[in-house]
Amino acid sequence: MTSFLIRAVVSALALWLAAVLVPGIGFSGIGSLILAAVLLGVVNALVKPVLVILTLPLTILTLGLFLLVVNAAMLGLVGALVPGFEVDGFWAALLGALVVSLVSWVAGQVERRRD
């Protein structure tokens, strides 16, 4: 349970940073940001694996770069589902997904070093 809460907080901070850095991503309040972070975790756990398998030929052809498009699609889906969390277009979703991925990667590295 603690691991889930830490991941949700890291995701919320990553989404906040994406909203600050990327024009086209915004949120109306902390509640929508936390809901978006939790939903992003659920979407990444349930929908993303299916999309990764379906787009495997494109991912191999682009040497893995198409996974950024899949991540952008997940962020766009969360933006469409969560009231008060907005993602305006593909490029905003792509840049936002890049920011969220980088923050999550850094947090994962810090957690591994701590263990």
C-alpha cells in the first residue's frame, strides 16, 4: 500500500511539473491532479500493455520511439476522462508524457539506490 501511495504522489508531482513546463497541459485543482495521477497509474497498468502488444511492429521498426506515442495516448486518455485535467492536443501530450516519464525514471533510480 505504501508503494502505491508513493507512486501516486510521484505521478502527481510529475503531472504538476508537466503542467508547469508544457503549454497545453493544465489542471484546475489538486484534487483533479491526484485523480489524474491515480487514473494514469490504472491506465498504464490495464490499457498500456494491450497497446504495446498491438503496436509492437511499429515499436520495433522505430527502435522503441513509438512507445513515446503510446505514453502520449495514455496521457491524452487521462486528460479526456478526468474533469479539471486538460491535455490540448498531440504535441502537448507527447511533451507531457516525456516529462512524466523522465520524472518517474528519476524517482525509480532514487528508490533503487535507497534500497
